[in-house]
Amino acid sequence: MNTKKILTIIAIVLVICLIGWLCYGYYQKAFIKVQNPIATMEIEGYGTIKIELYPEIAPNTVANFICLANRGFYNGLTFHRTIPNFMIQGGDKEGTGSGSPSLSDIKDNVEQDSKYNIKGEFIANGFNKNTLKHEEGVISMARGDYSTLGLSEEGYNSAGSQFFIMTGNNSSLNGLYAAFGKVIEGIEVVHEIENVEVVTRDSSASEGVDKPVNPPVIKSLSVETYGIDYGIPKTQEPFDIQSWYQSHMTSN
């Protein structure tokens, strides 16, 4: 058999293999349901919350949450804000509602560590795939709101590590915050946390509004990805509202 025939046979085999690979990929996509990642959150003294995450509607948000969780970022943090019939909020390493994660929290060998934010994956920010409504049990990303200053986009892209879990339905949040999953087990734990004693509910108070007297502690939070690598999230530099205020006041 001459060289030309051998090369022809090899080419035919490669084409057949490529067609087979493409067909198998199509089959997997069309007929095999990929298991969504499941987050397991252990709350000291309260119990376990399990949350199914939805990478198909908020891929970067889910990747960010998985990275932080599986590197132990959330372990030992608290729910620093709870509002009955609305939501419980946690995931801030400062425990104040003003903290942001750092690049070293999501990846190794960071040469110049700094805080980061992620782009908001919701309709108002041009991400139309996310139609998940803010209903009971839905988990969503907390972010800043600078819209009264004419800085809507800066607020839209200010999420980092803080999240909230809905304890009731609130349509006013739909399309404005990046919802990315839903509680599938332990909703009773969520409701128990929403009703803890707080320092004050008085919105005119200077501090302690909606802050639990004894903030519930996230003992552990990890995500089962079922062998799928969701990668490292795309990040961006956080908007510095304090610097903006200073420059704005100086210019005026």
C-alpha cells in the first residue's frame, strides 16, 4: 500500500472520529441533563441549607460563588442582616455589609492582591438570560446602589461575595439583582434565621438596623459540582465611592 492511500485512510478515519465526536456532543446536549451544582451550607445552631445553583442563567455569578465557597471563604462568616418577609444577607468577611473579596480569595499565586467585583448578570445590566424571579428561597447577589447619584452602572457591577436568600416574594428586585439559584432543602432554617432578634428595626437609627444581636454563623459552605469545572470568574476593579465623593466635592 502506497503512502497516498495510507494518508487517505488516515484522513477518512479522522473525519469519521470528528463526526462521531460532534454527534456525541449534540446527543449529550440534547438528551443528557447535566446536574446543576449544589451548595451545602451548615449554619451553627440552626441546621443545613441546600441550594441548587443555575449556571445557565448566571454563569459568572455561579463561578464566583463556587470559587469562594470551595476555597473556604464563607466558613466562619455570618448573616449580618435579616429582614422578616424579605431576606437574610451574609457573605461579608467584615460582617458589616461593606466588605469585598480579594483576588487571592478565588485564585492562587496572586502577585498584586486587590479587592474585586463582578459584573451584574441581570436584565437591567444588559444580561437578558437571567429571568429568575426573586421569590421565596431564591439566592441572589447583594450589590451597591448609587442610582440616586446617577451612577447606576457602577452599582450594577459592584457585587463581590455578599449574597441574600429571599424569605418572601419581592418583584421589585426582578431584573435588578443577579439571582442565581434556589433553596431545595432547609427553607425552614432560612425562615428561622430571618426572625432572629436584631439590634433595631428603626431605619432612622445610626447603626444596628436589621443587624442580628447574635449573627448566625456559616459553619461551612461548599459546592458539589459533579465533576464540572466552572472556572475562575471574570473580575473587575471595584468602584471607589469614597474617591468619587471626594473628587465630586472638590470639583464643585
